[in-house]
Amino acid sequence: MKLRFSMPFVLFIPSILISAGSAAEPMAVFAGVPPVAYLVERIGGEYLRIEVLMQPGQDPHTFEPSPRQVRALGRAKTFFKVGMPFEERLIEKIAKVRANIEIVDTAAKIDKRLAEPCTEHDHAHASAARHADADYDPHVWLSPPNLKIQAANIAAALERADSAHAAEYRANLKELETELDALHENIAARMKPFAGRAMYVFHPAFGYFADCYALKQEAVQSEGRQPSLKQLRELIQRAKAAKAKTVFIQPQFDPRSAQTVAQAIGGKALPLNDLSKDVLANLREIAEKVEIAMK
């Protein structure tokens, strides 16, 4: 028996093949730091191919992207930044050779704190000192309310760049916001007994976490420099007066000064990472360690 195909059926086969071969490729985007990449992945999902410039363990204050990363960024659709100095330097370079990449400031609309205020005078006058070229603390992601603002900024940018999947981006944003609200409520309850207390850290990266939960941040390092002997003595005196027993050390920095303070107060130095990619899990871990340190 001979098989016979009508003309429409014969023509339909190649149309299927053509359609399958033209499936949209994931949109290429970049993030400057791992926590921002996490937010972009949560919202963009399968529709994105994301690369992160700075890798775990690297110092964001001295980081410089590789030539391969710069070339790849030049081909990306969108770059999600948060305000790290290396990002601003890189944007200046990219702008000279690529005008149509969208630069998204994920920290837009966040009330930023001045970087590393190290005296009571600095704290008292921080608000008055804010101006366009102020040196702001870029670690905005260490606060669930700030993460909600960042997530909304990311979702809006993805909708602009890829309107075909706007509904998916909005749904992912809503799910993430629900998680962030629950996380904020949980951490606030855990930190409430310690309101007004100080958390002692090596590098002052946890200011937004401290502000969010009515804590204070006391840093060994100031303005990116190793502390002087006088500064160390003053910090040790404050820590002893507060009966502090823990100093937190970030993995990308030299821990010796923090260990000196910990030994002087008869306490210990513990790791605390401000740049872990899974920022929700990291905030839970930060809260757990701070809670243990203050009990």
C-alpha cells in the first residue's frame, strides 16, 4: 500500500523544524557581585544567561575584571550594578565602545548610608553631609527591605528588555517579595532583644543590617585602611566596656587586626561573609551568628 500525503501536510513538516530551530536564546546579562546575581536569577529564571564579574573570595575594593569578562560584558544586553567602585570604573570603559547596553542600578531608590562613619560626630552629621558625590556604602543587599527594592528594579529592567516574559518576571518577583517579608519578620524578632547593642566587625560592610535591626556597627578597619595602634586600643576599650566577645571577619580580608582585638577582649574571631551569593540564606546565617555572639 502506498502512503499518500496531501500538499499541506508536506509543507507543514519543515515549518515545524524551522519553528523549533528558531527558539529564543536566553538573554545574556551580567551582574557585578554575587548577591545581585542571585536576585537576577530568581527573577529571570530560565530566560537569562547570567555571568558574575566578581567571584567568591575576591576583594571588591581591589577587584579588576579580566579581559575576557570585559569582552563578554560588551556583548551583554544588560548590566546589573550595585555601586561598587570597580563597577563604576568598568562602566566608563564599556561606554566608550558599547553605547546600547542597559546599565541598571539595582540600588536606585534605596536610602543609602555614608560609608564607614567611624566617630560619633560622623554618625550625627551623616544626613547633613549627604550629597551627589558622597562616598556611600554599597552593601545595600544586607537588608531584606533593601532587597525588595533591588528586586523590583531588576524586574522592571527585565520587563523592558524582554516584554514577552513580563508576566513570568512579575510572578517571580512576587514570590521573592513574600520570602523577603517572612525573612525580615523572622530576623527582626530575633534581633529585638539586642536593640542598641554593637556588632564588632573587621570591615564595615554590615551597616545596613545593623541599621535595619537597631544595632550598631563597630569596625576594626576604617576607610579601607588597616587601623593604627591608637584606633585598635580605642576599639578594644569600647568592646571591653560593651562586654563583647566576638569580632566578625570577612574571608576576603587580612584577619590579623580582628584577631588582635578578639584576643585582647578575651573573645574570638568568627567568619561572616557579606558577599555570599545566596543572600537570603546568608542573612539567616548572619542573624544566627549575631544572636549567638550577643547572648
